[in-house]
Amino acid sequence: MKSVTFIYLLLSVSFCYEALNDSTEINNKEVYNAEKAYKTYLQNNIISNLIFGHYGFMYGVGIGGNSILAGDKPFKANTLWLITPIFAGTFINLTTNDYIKNFLKVKQNKKINKNIYFKSFFIGPDISSINRFKAEGDLWTAEVIKTNTSFDYPTIGFRTGKISKKYGYDFEMALLAHHTTKQKVYYNFNGQIFNEEANSYVELPSTMEVDLPSHFLMLHSLYSGLNIYFNLPEFGFRPYIGFGAGLLFNSIQSQYSGPANLVQSKNNFALDNLSFNLGYHLITGFRYVKSNSFYYLELRPTFHNFEYNSGSGKLSEVDRFVLQSFQFQIGIGKNLFK
């Protein structure tokens, strides 16, 4: 199965590479402007990143997971996880740069365009926690108000879009990784749960304290979404406010099958789930603009949704929660057509 998937990936890479090369060809007899050129650039950039990004993410999750199972430290596993999607993103960036270079060589419309068509890269350390965790079994439910999380690497990603005098918008892709820390959590239970030793259902106490080991849950996400923001009066910096929303490709891994069963699985993942969900955030930003580049800082309350199946047999359950964070996104951007 892995060999078939790998061959399919190579074919996809070849197809996209040819498509990207074709897209860099510009008719020298046609007059271009930045707006027209950017539409073509954006179309190819989004399509390529959605294809390569998701494949790279899946392979990265697999590599990192195998590292954990081999006994490596989480930091090493997350380093390995980052390699594949970063490689894919670098490949796309180098290829789409050819289109920009070709555009700058051909005859261009001399009409003044004060809009900024940009590409930026960022890192985003955050303070995060799992909120409103809810597990549902066949005859029981359990809730946890808050579970602390941390990260080995901050969020990294890129954005590309347009900034005008009054507003801006962009497409964003980002890699995120979080894990639960070692802690005590308090479950609120309701109903009956299956006891494997007694081979029967038993009543649960309404409240229970549970010791969670570090990395009980390992969360990785690939975020793809849109941001819209509105510029405020300048004061040396260019402040702006806005919001964003998008699609999350989530990976949830654990050597423990689920909250209902804290027995560790050896040399295997008891929980290894890939699923799609939605995420959204608010934006308060400050941008410092130079002649052909800019720097920015954004403060982002962020909400990412997770839903997946965990456990097994009569201890199977559906888990839902919101990964809530306050992100400090720091980035540098470049005007594509200067």
C-alpha cells in the first residue's frame, strides 16, 4: 500500500511540475500588469500548495510517528515531521518564483498601481490549551473543561495576498504541532462504562481525577485558509484588524487508545487518526512597510476544532474539543512585483 501511495505521489509531483512550468510561460507580445499577473500566480500557488502540502503533511506525520514508536524523543520526532512539508513548500516556492522573474522581463502596463501584491513567511509561538473536551461512549459521556498543551516548534507558514489603502486579504497555509503536558485533569462523568476486568458495565463517579502522561495526545495540523483585514490610521506603523477562517487537516496520535482506557500500547499507536475540520481566528496587527518589503506582528485568538474516533471495542468513543490558543505571529513579506 505504501509503495502504491508513493508512486501516486511521484506521478502527482511530475504532473504539477509540468503544470507549474507551463504557467511560467508568458506571451511577450501581451501587455501585463501586476493585478493580472498576480491572479495567475495565486491560482497556481494555491493549487500546488493544496496538493503538495497535504501529501507532505501526511508523510511527515508518518515519519514523526515512526520516530516516536522507535523510542525517539518528541523533539526529534517533530523535527522529522517538519522535513517533508517544508521540502514540498520550498519546491513550490522556487518554481513559482520563475513566474515572477518572467513577468518582470516582459512589457508591462505603466499604469501606477499602489496595491501591494505580496508573499510572506512567518513563525507563530502561542499559549494554548484544549478546551471543552467531550467524549461520548455508547452509555456514557465525559467532559473536561481545560487541558494544558505545549509545543516543540512554533507554528510556521506562508501567506500571499493583496494589500490596498483600505483593506487587504491573503491566502495562508501553516503547520501546527501541539501536545498535552503531564498533568492532572478532572473528568465529569455521566452514565455507565464497560469494565473489562468485570466484563460488565459499571456506574461511574460523577467526578474523577485522572493523571495524564506527557504527550497523551499529539496533535498536528495543516491549516489552509483566507484572511481579511481592514487598515486603521497610521502612526509610523500600519495597524489593522480582521479575521480569518479555513480548513484544518488534523492528525491525532496517541499510544493510549482513549480517555476511557489509559493502558499504553507498546510499539504501536492505539490512536492514529486523520480528519478534516474548521478553524478560525481574530487578527490585530501592526505592519512596518519599506519600499519593497514589510515586517509585521499579529496577535491572534485562535480556535481550532477537532473530532475523531478513539478507543476500541466496548470502550470506543467519539471525542471532540477546541484547541484554543493566543498566537503571536511574526513575519516578513516581500512585494512580488518590485
